[in-house]
Amino acid sequence: MEGPLLGSDEASAFHADGFVPVTRLIPDDVVAPLRERFDRIFRGEFETGIAPDEVNWQEGSGDPTLTRQVCNGWRADHLVASIVLSPVLGHALAALAGWSGARIIQDNLLWKPPGARSVGFHRDNAYLAWYRPQEMVTCWIALDATSADGGTVEFARGSHRWATGDDPPMEFHAPVDHRAPMEAAAASEGVVPDQVPVEVPAGGGSFHHGWTWHGSGPNLSDVHRRVLVLHCASSGARFNREGFGVGNGPVYSRYAHDGDDVMDEAHFPILWRDDGYRTPGLDSLTDPL
Ligand SMILES: O=C(O)CCC(=O)C(=O)O
């Protein structure tokens, strides 16, 4: 189950811990251009003329103490799309998940400037009842060197094996106690959580399992913390109408067809499949990896 980018030790660490940090995911020469795309997107300048699916922060109107967030920036910007829709990352995610292929569900552009507040702990799979199989694996790419003080992402080691059930509604932006839901889950599990911060250079990052508890503290450093995140599902995923009203179903069920459960590849492209298939048109993007 080794894919590109990861050796067998790293794949084993992912399966044991529910995450694995990686020092190099994207080449150095795309880091600065990607940061510049973040500037543009958070100013509302969309290269393709298409708005991202979720724009939760914009220059001028966004709360300066919150982590800036845009979801599906790949629709708005070709350079962001070239990373988010990369076959290399899709293959790596499919291999970790044990899927025959990977499709993009959502990207996240997150920007936590110095002084910005926390991101609440959550588990990605808990909010995905709107498709089946209800699974996601994630690649988190740092565009700045990250540190515990700088509010990097933290994972609770081994928490992908904890009981799954009804998680509380996600409080992503600056909850009062960002670790509280994870600590409650650890207490139910009868374990003391082991929180591991991902400290990597710019261009590095991590992979995590969809049931791993994760979140991040405030940025107490003087360094910006920008990350580009890819959330993938199995290439065989189908919509599940019973879940359209929960989690982020209300946002993404807008792409469902009346009368079938197909996840349209125009909106959820297949990045890599083990039979060589890739959604037509994606290869017109330059692949920087
Ligand atoms: O970077 C963070 O603070 C949170 C990231 C996250 O929730 C994710 O990658 O799934």
C-alpha cells in the first residue's frame, strides 16, 4: 500500500498513528507563487472568474483574529488547481486509504496570521454523511515553516482507532477551548491523548486519516501560517441523499443530479485510478510535482 511520496515506514506510521508528517511534498519553486495566489484569492480576485465553493474570509470584511478560509479554491485558480488535482497526490492518498482511486471532495486554503485564534479539533469523516463510503483522507501542505507556537495542525496519535459515533457539531473557527471535543472523546476511550504538532519546513506537510482527531492552537509566533489542504474520497464514492442536510452536505449536495447518485466529475474530479483513468481535461494543467 505504498504510493508515491511515501516509503513503507511512512505508510506504516500513517496506519499506526492515523497521520504522518512529511518534510517535502511540493517543490520549493511553487511555494512563493502559491502564497501570492493566496493573496489574490483572499482579496476576491479569482483567475478563472469562478468563485470557490465556500469563501469564509475576505480582505476588508474578514475578522482579523480568525483563521482565513476558502474551500475549493481550485475552481478559482489554475496554480492551486495544478496542486490540488495532481495525480501524484491523488495516488498517494488512494494508496494510504486502500482505494483503487481518489477523487477530490474539497480543498482548503487556510491562513492563520500572527495573533489569529485556534481551529477546533474535529474528525473529518464525521461530517460526510452526504456521500458513501463516508471516508476521507487528507494531504496538508505547509506554505510556511510551521511550529507548535505558530499554531500548526496537531493530531491525537492513534485516535483514528477510537470509537466512532455522533460527534458534536463542528466548531471550526476559534472555539472557547479548541481541544475540548477531542479530550472528551479521549476520556470516553479511557486514554490520555498524545497531541503531536506537525513541525515541517515550507513545502512539507502531513497526511491524515479521516477519523483522526485534529485541530490547531492560536498563532503565538510572528510567522504567518498558510496551508493548502486536499481532502479526497474514493474514486467510487456516490452521493447519499439521506445525508444531504447534515455536515457540509448542504453545500456540496448542490452538485447532485435529480434521479441518480453520481458525483459529477466536473465537480469532484478523479485525480488518479489504478487502471490509468483520470478525469478528462485535468491533464491540461501543468503538474508541478
Ligand atoms: O490546519 C488546521 O488548523 C486544520 C486543518 C484541517 O482541519 C484539515 O486539514 O483537515
